[in-house]
Amino acid sequence: MSNMDGDEVQDDRGSREEWTLLFWTSLAVIIPVVITLWCSTQRSKRKIHTKEFFRKSKHGWHYTDLFHKPTYCCVCSQHILNGAFCDCCGVCADEQCLRRADRSLVCKEIMAPPRSNGTSEHHWVRGNVPLASYCLVCELQCGTQPKLCDFRCIWCQSTVHDDCIPSMTDRGRCDLGEFRSLIIPHHYLYNVNKLRRRLPEDYSKLGSSCGRGWTPVLVLANTRSGNNMGDDLLKQFRILLNPVQVFDLSKLAPSKALQLCTLLPPGSVRVLVCGGDGTVGWVLDAIDAMKLKGQDPFIPQVTILPLGTGNDLANTLGWGSGYAGEIAVEQVLRNILDAEVVKMDRWKVQVASKGLYFRKPKVLSMNNYFSVGPDALMALNFHTHREKTPSFFSSRILNKVVYFLYGTKDCLVQECKDLDKRIELELDGERVRLPSLEGIIVCNIGYWGGGCRLWEGMGDEPCPPTRLDDGLLEVVGVFGSFHCAQIQVKMANPVRLGQAHTVRLVLKSSRMPMQVDGEPWAQGPCTITITHKTQVHMLYHGGEQTDDDDDDADTSASETESHDSPRPRGARL
């Protein structure tokens, strides 16, 4: 009997121990989960409140979890690892001091009255001066002490030591610094706002007060282009320029951004487009819309900072095949100052589908090229997969690898073979007899396919010269994807079909891949007519060679004016 009682007590103790273990195990699992959920909820609430606070603030606040250089709070002067910074004036603050910084520290004013003598005042911000900056007074390096020290003017970017600022001569006068001819001063917009009449001559009169050779630049950036560099570029340009000059195309369409041109002196404005060839075409279409509104005097000159993968137009105009931060934004602005103006043809592509006589033809604008065949097929496959998984295509190198894989696949499958039996080609009304081709490419510019000079090929055969403003299109044929690859590495020449003012293609049967400036689609039987649309003013940068120019560095002066030159040879203005 006593043995049975002992067993029951032991079982009871074992059961209690099991329940105790189960309780503490459950508690060890549940408590971290509850804490994590609570922290996540608080973080979400804080994020919503912060976002609303940023939206109402006059500063351009951005929150960062880690500053990339030693940073000090502009309010409490303490060293901070994370916090918020303003991308317009450069003020930094930790989370506890953020609201106080927003109230007490004034941001860059896009519109303000001038001083009595018509000049602007310095706007000093203390601390966090750029690395390797030098004092305007003593010319020694600033920001060398590990604390909040020294001052920077957010307009002219001058830096001054704490001890030197009292000894500055004409302390309040700001000349806007190196890029004064590109910046829209805040007093200019203030004076424009006070105008009773708004006539072009009034803007020119106001512009004369901004200095000789004043050519303000508007920055239009597509944050979806390239390796997500658009956001960083917007922040850097807002620091250097008036924030009113800098536009995010994901938030504001080019047609609205370009209306600022109508408040500036006629013929003085330059537009920097940060994006790929598609973004440039979007902006140029908005400029055409300005012409339809009768705003011709205010049409700007366009330059490009190439992001994305192709960038053939930027390459043709001397701006390179892609920007990855290899040169400072300040140097980009210097290049714009040194650039020259050229004219470039734009073309209208009209696609009339067969059998749909009561439907309006599809009308597209073309700056670079039109193609039907293997290169359009690669672009279509790439575009289709990028729409499904856009995050996978964020790297320029990865994009080119994907293009290579699609090209290799087409070499084996040959989906576009016997194109000559399915299509008819007319140049200026004359029928062209086609060899056995897989693709036809109609070019307006010198570069194609991400940096290849298609019309020249290997450069070992004489061919008619090309210009950006000659009103002529170059038409070539290719035998397939492998032939395209050979042309790109200068191992083969294209089939030159001719030059023409008007190009007409008739697709008689089946569906074929087509593209205009990298925008692809699949097209059934149709008639395609390409005619001249208009001309635009572009900026050409001749200071650096583009990708394929090294081979031509030793050519003579006479050869430089021939078709072998990388120069687009648009008409100078």
C-alpha cells in the first residue's frame, strides 16, 4: 500500500514538473513574439507620424538608419549615427531634436525678396561641411574637428571657419557660387510673382539682373531608371540648385514640370533629363506639346544624364553610355556649361493595322530607331519579364546578361526567319528588293544596340555620311541575332539598304515583334510609314570620347568630318 502511495506521489511530482516546463517554454516563445509584434506596431505608427510630419514640413526631410560619414545634430551638436537630413539645405538632426530643428532652422527658400542693392544674402548652415572643403577667408581646410563646427552657405556652397566668419568682407552678399549661371535665384521668382504683365520681354529684363550668360537648368529625373540612382541625384541637385528647378518624374509629369520654362527668359532654359532613352522621348514629346500650345519662344535645349541600359541617344550626343556615379554631380553641371547646341530630327511612326480601316492608326514618336526582327524580339521578351518581376532587373550588367541569353535562344530558334517573304520595303516611294533577312532597322542616330555604330559596321567599307539634322533615315538589314552580335563587336557589316526621307514597310502576314526606341510590341499585318516630324535642340558634349571612340583617336582632321567620326554633326546654332 505504501509503495502504491509513493508511486502516486512520484507521478504527481513528475506531472507538475511537465506542466511547469510546458508553461515556461510557452512563455519563452510567446513573450518574444508579443514584444516583436508590439515593436512592429510602434514602428509602423512612428513611421506614419514621421511621414505625415515630413509631408507638412518646409524642409525636405529624409530618414536614414546610418549616416555614411561622421555627422552631428544641428540642434544639440551631438554625434549621431541615424536620424533625418534635409536634401535641400543639408540640416541634420536626431529623432529627439527633429521637431525643434524643423521650427528653428530655416530651409532654402525658393522665392524671397532681394536685398536693397538687388543681391542675395548668404544662408549659413553650421556643421557637417563637405569633405575637403576650404575656408573662403583663410583658405585652410574646414570641418577637421570632431564636433559641430564651421559654416556652409547652402546657395554658393562656400565654407567658412567659425573664427573666420566675423572677418569676412561684404559678409552678407552671396554670388551663388560656381553655378550661378545655372541657378534660378529666389529673388527672380519673387520679382516674377510681382509682375502685372507676363510677357517674354519682361522675363528677359528680369533675367538680365541675374548676370550675363544666365542659362538656368531644369533637372527632370526618372527615379525608376537605372540602378535606382534617380533618388540620390535628386538630393544632390537640390543641394546645388534651387529646389524649384528639380523635378521627380515619378511624381510630376514632364508637361507640368516644363511649364516653369514659360516663367524664364525665352531661349535661355536648358533641361537635364536623368534617365534612359524612353525618359528622353517622354520629355521631348512634352516639348512638342508646348509647340502646339504656342509656347515656341520658351522651348528649352535638352541634355541627358544617361541612366538605364541602352542610352544610345546619350552616347550619340557625347554623354556616354551610362552614368554610375563615376563623376561628381558638380562635374556634370560643368559639362552642361561647356556643351554646344545641335539640332536633331524627330520622326513620326504611323502603324495602320490591316483590315481595321475605321480605327485610327497608331502614331508614335521616334528619336533613335525603329526595328522589326530579332532585336525587337529580344526587347519584347525582356520587357515582358521585367513587367512581371521588376526587382530582378535593377542591375545594368544583369540586364545585358538577360539580353545575351535571349539573343542566344533566338540564334537556335530563329523565330523571325524569312522576313523578306513577309514584308515589303519602300524608300521614298521606290520598292527595295530584299535579300534573305531576319530583321530591318531604321536609324536616326549613330548608335544602336547599347553602343554599336550600326551604319558604319566594321568601318572597312565606304558608306554615305550621316547627320542628326539631315532629314534622312538610314535603313539596314540583319541576317539574325548572331549577325547582330557580330556587328556589335565589329566582326561584320550590316546590309545597307539605303537612306530615305520617308520609309514605308508593309507586313503582309503573321505577327512580328517591333520596337520604337526600345518600346516593343507584337504586331499583326499592317502598314508602317515613317515621316519627318520636327527638329529639337539638343546639347552635345565633345569633351570626352564615347565607348567606341578609342579606335578612331588617331584619325586625321579630314577623316573626322567623314562618317567615321563619333561627332553627330548636327547644325550648330
